[in-house]
Amino acid sequence: MKQLIFLIFLIKYSLEEGIFKRSQRSKHGEDCVSDSACEEGFLCRLNRCMTKFEAKNFKSLGLLDKNICGPKTNCPQNTKCIKHRCVDNQTVIESERNNTENENDVNLLFAGGILLNRKALMSGIRENNIFNYDHLFTHISKDIKNANLAIVEQETPFHIDPTEKNFPKKGMNTPKEIADSISNAGFKVVLHATDYSYYKKDKGIINTLNYWKTKFPNVKTLGISSTVEESEKDYFIYKQQNIAIGIINFSGLIGRSIPKENKFMVNTLTKEKLAVIDKLKKETDFLIICINWGSKDSKTPSKKQINLAKALASHGVDLIIGNHPVFVNPVSYVRAENGYKALVFWSLGIFVGDEKKSFSKIGALANIVISKGKGNAYLSSYGLIPLINHKMETKEYTVYKLSDYTEELGLRTNNKFSLKKIKEACVKMMGEFATCD
């Protein structure tokens, strides 16, 4: 009996630690045969390594693959069983994803939304109606500048004349000097399609675009346009060696109605816009949609968001970066009915802003690496860098990486601050995609 128990233990150990050594375990979305075959934090469901969120919602996310195959399941004619999936023979022949010869890597960094409420706004006030917000990015500028391309969402339009009545006003406008600090920090693409885009009407959009074009012509703005002609070309193609990456910014939310004649000014996702997605898919190796969506206080995506993400995936979108909710939301795959799959960062939370919601001070940067050798471009790595807003009504207001934050700093913002609770909330929000210690 003891020998039998020992034999069972030996077989179990061999499977978990021999065949599936830590360095050999499958990553998120990759092939697996058991939980122990996946990297720590992931579960093996439907022969793929999944997050807990995916494992719980695999049906609604479309991850239940109809083409699953195995020893007792035969594949249709002209297909082969590759990694537990029936794959078209021609696809197998053409697939060169794992060919890393002369591989080129592009490192992208995405930040959440900048929404300067009272404390953040006050921190930038200087004399004679002058503002400066460089201090907001001091502690993360190195990460921003180390990326090949850094992208941020600016929630509100710029206010050009600070002497105008009701300036600045919460959730309505932001001093134009935020653009100076965004550019100084190293961001090269700014997303403007948000729930707040039209809050200062057409004048706000025109003023915002004119400021960018005049002072920072090398910074690409997406999501808003001052003319119909501009709106028809409201996308960006970033090229690096043999990789062309397409980026489009949409608003899935419009907080107040836009007159029919000005609908073009905010890039809202409509059926007509799907043609632009299809066009850009043909011109690029990898396609990214950045979208402002969901409920402000949501911690997980809604059914409407999931359906929208699957619709985008069906048009060949590879990566979706979501914003608007003040909390960091899960990261997961969605699969469209036609088999296309997209990775979704449902929300990166608040990047800079002093929302009063519990734990809304926790945000994240999405760190993405897209690679391409002789084959197709693919996501070679991705993860989250946890952030924390250090909320002071002085020039000390800034954003830190959570790894650099201390209990002493936190207590200066709130005498009930607990770094332990912040880290626990980080783990709950970001799970296996971030190091919260």
C-alpha cells in the first residue's frame, strides 16, 4: 500500500514538477493539459491557460471553442488537430508565428485617463494665471521615455483663456498647460475621444486641436477632429522596421448630445466606422482599438462591453485598451464567432485624478511588447505596472509606481492610509498581470 501511494506521489510530482517545470509552463492563452502546466495564477480550462475571470465567464467571452479536438474527437476534413484545436491545413502551412529569425520588438506603454479634479488642478497653479503640471509625471517619466511609443488619454478638452468665468471647472476643462507636461513626459500619442470631449462644445475641440498642432506638431492626437476631412483620417499607423501598428481611438460614451452637424468632431464607434477598422487592418500587421466605455464605477466589464469587444475582434482587432471606469478592470481574451481573438485591458483606471471612490487612487500602465520575425506580428508579452496617485493640494501631487511608494508618503495624504490594504486591492484588481508587492 505504501509503495502504491509513493508511486502515485511520484507520478504526480513527475507530471507537475518534471514535465511542467516553472520555466516551461504555458502563459496566458497558451496550450495546457492541467493547472500545473500553466504559469502561477492561471487555470487550465478548455485546454488553455485562463485567468479566474475568464474561467468564470468563458461562455460570455466566447472562449468556448467549437473546434476543440483530442484523442476521441476527430477534426473535419482538411483540418488538423494542433494543440487541441482543429486548424485549417492552409493555416498550418502559412503560420510562421514562432519563427523568431530577425525578430523586431516594439514596446508600447498605455496610460489611463487624466482627469484633473480639484486637488490635481490646484497643484499646478502658479502666478499670473500660469499653470505647470510637470510634477505629475516626474516619478514615471523614465518608464514613459523608455517605451518605443507611449500613449495617454486626456479626458477633457483644453481651456485656452484662464481669465474666463468658471475656469477651471471640474470635469469640464483642463488648463492648456497640461499638454506641455504630457509632451515633456514623453507621450507621443494622446487620446481625446471620451465622455467629456464635447463638454466645451465645438470651441473646446477646436481650441484643443489648435494648441496641439501649433505647439506640439509631433504629438499625434486621436479621437477628435475639427473638420470632416480630418475625421475621415482619424487613425495612426506607427512603423518600426518591419512592423506597422494601427491605432484608432473611439468613444463608446457621449455624456451630452452632439448636434448632428458636429457629430464628426468626436470619433464615436458606429457601424460606419467598422469600414475604417477593416481598411486599417489591411494596411497594418497589428491593430489596436483604444476605447472610452463602461460605467464610471464598474470593476468588471458589462455584457454590452463584452459584446462590443467580440464585435471588434470579429473585424480582426488584436488588442483593445479600455478607459473610463475609475477602477482597474480585469485583463482577458474575447473570441468572436468567426474565431478571431483579441486581448482586452477592460480599464486601466485613473492615471491622474482625485476621485473620492475607495481605491480609485490605484491605476495602471499597460506594458505591451509586439514582435515580428518572418511570420505574423504577435503579442510576445504584456502586463500591468501598478500606479498610485499621491493626492496633495500642492506641487507634491504626483503619480508614483506602487513599487516606489511608502507608508510614510501615504500617511501624508490620509492619516488612515494603509499600504497593506492598497497592495491587497492591487492584487484583487490586477491579479497575475502585475507585481503588487
